Amino acid sequence: MALIEPLIKTVEAIKKSRFTTQFPEERESQPDNYRGIHRLDIETCISCGACERICPNKTITMVDANTSRGRRKLPEIDLERCLFCGLCEEVCPTHCLTLTKNYDFTKIDRRGFIKRPEELK
């Protein structure tokens, strides 16, 4: 009798639905208020630097980047340091910097977490 109980529990566990997902092929749905990786609209950014000044972790730095309007200072974001607090999104006067529902934080090298303005599209 003692040997049958573990077998029964094993069979029941196999019949239950999975509780993990096969990332990145399968993704969980995120709630409406989820804050993920940033998106930057380079064309509407006015290079004011408000996002850099408000960031509590100094995650955002303004760097030179090429745009259709020439070279301008645009935000570069270090995702390793980011709290995803949303202050940068709130303070942006043109709403060009937004937080998406993207949560793909798989990188081989730590330098992959530093996102240049061109990569934030």
C-alpha cells in the first residue's frame, strides 16, 4: 500500500496542466499596469533631459545619437539598474518615452542591458 500512494500522486501530477511556460516560445499575459522595457520615439523626443534628471537610480543618460534631424542627445537606458518605477514616462513632456509590456531580459553579456536610443524602438 505504501508503494502505491506515490505512484498515484505521480500520475495525478502528470495529468495536471503545466505551471511553467516554455519561454520565449510561450509568454505569459501581463496585467494592464505592468511596466517592462522602455520604448523611445526618436522623432518626437525634444532632448530635454527630464527623464535623466528624474531617474532615482541614474539609469538614464543622455548620449549623442544620429536621427533624421541630425545628431541629438537622446536617452540611453541601463536596464540592469532600472527600477521600472515609471517616473521617466510620467515626466516626459512629449510622451516619447513609454514603458512597454516586453519583459525579455535574456542576455548573454551584461552590456546587452544597456539600450542605446536606436535600440529602444
